[in-house]
Amino acid sequence: MSFNYELMIIASDDPYPTYKWMRDNDPVHYSEVEDIWVLSRYADVVDAFKDWKTWSSQRRGNLVNDMPERIGLTLGTTDPPRHRWARGIVNKAFTPRTVADLGALLNRAISPNTLPGSSTPRRTSPFAASATTST
């Protein structure tokens, strides 16, 4: 079977049979169409996270659509040793207590932006948008 993974598979009615086929037949798949590697087995993903020299985030980013100007400037787009240094700073800032203290603030900011009786967001809240795009 000739197969090329396409990102829009996630929008299909049921992508899971394709994911199963990939796990069984092509667990480390290179998609020529998307120019990406797709890992479909948990153990392979865990191994890739440990092998930053082969699966570098700094070469191209870690998202399919990472902006080139962002690569190497965020935790998700750096490799060791720079990643370890930045992660150490973040770990000190986001202690379990600090994160717990932020819970009430986050709940107040998020609650008005969810569907009634649900935890599903109705839209991206201004809080979330500003928190993820500030530099």
C-alpha cells in the first residue's frame, strides 16, 4: 500500500483506523507530502524525546507550522544544553505551589469563556491569547 500521511487526517470522521494501520505497518513514517516524520507508537515517541540529536527541535521547530523566527527562542524549539538551562529557570518559577496559586486566577479568566455547563471553551479567551503570544 502506498501511503503518505496528510495533516488533515485529523479532520476526518474517523482517523483511528489509519493510526492503527500506521502503528502496525509503518510506525516511523516519513510523509513526503508534509515533509515530516510521523511516529505512531508510544515507545518510539518516548525514544525520540530522549534522542534530541536525531530528533532536534532546534533544526526546524517541534510543530509542523513553527514560525522560523521563533525556532531556537522557546523551550519547545531548543535542544540541550540551552534547553536544560531555560527549563531550570522555568522550573524555579513554576513550583507546584505557584501553579496551585494560579489556579483560582485561571479559573476566573477561563470560566466566562466556556459553554454553560461545560468545560469546553467557546473561543480563545483574551487571557489565553495574551498569555501565549507575549514575549
